[in-house]
Amino acid sequence: MKVILARDLQAASERVAEANRNRFRQHGVLAINLMGSPGAGKTALLEATLPRLHPRYGCTVVEGDIATTRDGERIAALGVPVVQLNTGGACHLDPAMVARALEELPGGGRLLFVENVGNLVCPAEVDIGTDRTVVVFSVTEGPDKPEKYPLAFSRADAVVLSKVDLLPHLDLRREDFLDVLGRCAPAAAVFPVSARTGEGVDAWCAWIEAQVTNQYSHPPGEG
Ligand SMILES: Nc1nc2c(ncn2[C@@H]2O[C@H](COP(=O)(O)OP(=O)(O)OP(=O)(O)O)[C@@H](O)[C@H]2O)c(=O)[nH]1
Ligand SMILES: [Mg+2]
């Protein structure tokens, strides 16, 4: 009887993630994994970000959803190359799905955004080979969430505190969020952003540009 161990499958997944990472290195691409709860504002953030960065860097997008091409259509409407992945039920992307999507995207771009399936738990557990992890966390979710869902926040390179235009309508202060993020995402850069008003989008885009510079200002292999 053939026995297949989960740890061997896990090792295989890690090898594919590493291959994705090597591919990004070879092509001079910085890849960002965007994760967050359903409806946190991931696609809206991309809609605010891509018009600024696509002309300068050449962006591509992988959209991950359980079903529908709605988010892919929103990105395509911006004129940015996009592949829509439908997991059919799986609550996160895996590195093989991302590798398959990369085959469909044109080369030459410097920035790849992967919008993971809306979920604050499972995507944080799976390395898909991206260079940076960003959590989009909306003020309507409440400031207790980083403590209740710690993994995503503890591993984030940046947290976008989204929908800050809604704060005046909530019984919550911006400081309530910043305090908890300071504890739960101590290594993360935090960007209060409103995709609706444009507040904070400059600082967020400047951080992305700094990541590209940082990644590729070193000789290959040392970056
Ligand atoms: N007021 C306000 N609403 C926003 C903002 N960003 C997103 N929204 C709204 O929040 C809802 C969800 O936004 P999406 O961008 O689709 O969220 P998402 O995280 O991509 O959702 P999934 O891909 O389904 O997980 C939409 O109705 C947006 O219009 C914002 O900055 N301010
Ligand atoms: Mg979306």
C-alpha cells in the first residue's frame, strides 16, 4: 500500500513556492500577497493603487476568489493584466495555483499583486512564494480582530487599515486600531487608508516603491 504523508505534500508545496520566488527574482519582480477578511477592501485598494503604480512599474495581478470573475473584471477595467483564479471552494491560494496563473501573465512588469481569497485565517498559513505579505484590515471589523486572528498580523510586512473614512460613523477611534496593531503586528508598517477619499494612498504607494528599491538594490542572491 502506498502511503502519502501530509508532511511530504507540504514539502512539495514549499518547493513550488520557492520556484515562484526564484522566478520573481529572475524577472526583477516584487510580488505582494494581499490578504484580509471578505470585503476588507482588497480590490478597492488595488483600484486606488494601480492607476498610480502601473504607469511607472508595469503591474500584473492575480485575483483569487472561490467563485466569480468580478474582482478580475474590476482590475481588467483599469487596463492592468490580470488572471482570475477560482478555487471552487478552497479558502486560500496555494503556490501551484499562482504558478499556473503566472504562465498566463505577460512579462516585463516589476510589480505583481496577488489578491488572496477573502479569509483572515488560512491564507496566512500558506507560503505562495511572494516577497511581501500585506493584510488589509478594515475599521468596520473592529479593533479586537488582530488579537483574535493573530497569525496573519504577526507575519505581515504591512497592514493597511482600510475604510478610515468610515471612522466618524463608528464608535471607535483610530488610536484603538493603531494601539492593537502595535502589539499584534510589531514588525509591520501601518497605513491608514481610504480607497474612497484617497487618504493615505500616497504613503502606501511610497512604501511599495521602497520595497521594490530595497529588493533590487542588492546584487541577485543578496537582495
Ligand atoms: N467607505 C468605504 N468603503 C470601501 C472602502 N474600500 C472598500 N469599500 C467598500 O467595501 C466593500 C468591499 O470592498 P472590496 O474591495 O470588494 O473588498 P475585498 O476585500 O476585495 O472583498 P473580497 O475580495 O470579496 O474578499 C465594497 O462595497 C467597497 O465599495 C473605503 O475605503 N471606504
Ligand atoms: Mg476582492
